[in-house]
Amino acid sequence: MIESSLAAELCRSLEERSYLLATAESCTGGLLSHWITNVPGSSASYLGGVIAYHNAVKESLLRVPSALIEEHGAVSAPVARAMALGVRDLLGAHIGVAITGIAGPTGAVPGKPVGTVFVAISTPEGESSRRYQWPGDRIANKESSARAALRFLLEAIERTTPS
């Protein structure tokens, strides 16, 4: 499967650079972490993650300001970036990644249909995010989101200098 090779490539890239990774997942419910930990030796570079499914967890563990969630919604670029920074700080990683979205089949709101997902990455250089719109069902949307996070991470690692 493509995610197996992407996760293995990610782990190799992290280990080669002595980078540590932390994840914060909402709509994927730990799928990204599952794929990473399927790679033998991933513990050399993967510290762990937080499944922040409820907004209260985003706020309390990841330190996402409630005002940010109120203003932009939990499914937004600002919240995804705050989650990525929060998990990076919480676990002491070089790189934090976060996924938040609407996997479906319910949960759509005006301007954010089912399949809307934001993936964000936090590095010592700052945070960046991407918006995706997946056409699949719940499982397909979760898988597409986790795959997108793996690809985004691989790109970011090439540009990152650890602190």
C-alpha cells in the first residue's frame, strides 16, 4: 500500500536528520499515527500523538485558544496550525503535524462540506497549512487525509532545520 511506503520514507527521513515528530489528529482518529507506528523502528523518531477529537481536548491539551475555534471553527487553517504547534510544544518535537476536518457523512457547515480537511505542520521556522476537499465516504476521506499529511511532512522535512 502507498501509505506503508510513504510512512517508511517519512521515518527514514526523520531518522537521517535526527528529527522528532509529534502528531495531533482529529478527523483521522489516529490513522496517521497507526501508519507511522507500523514502520519497524519508528520509535527512533516518532514521539507520539494526541487524538483531539473534541474541542475541549484541542483547547486543554494542545492549547488551541477557544476564541480561535469560535472565530474560525474547529475545521480551519488557523486551528490546524495551532494544533500542530501545540502538539510540537507538548511533546518536545522538532515537527508537529495536525489534521482536522469533516470526514462525513454528517457535519457539513456552510462553506465546509463533508470532505473538507486541513493539514498543518509546525517546525522551528513556523506553521503552514493546506486545505483539501475529498470526495469520498468517511473511511476514504480519513485515508486521503492521512496520506496527504504524510506527503506534506515529507516535503516539509526537506525544508526544515531543527532547533
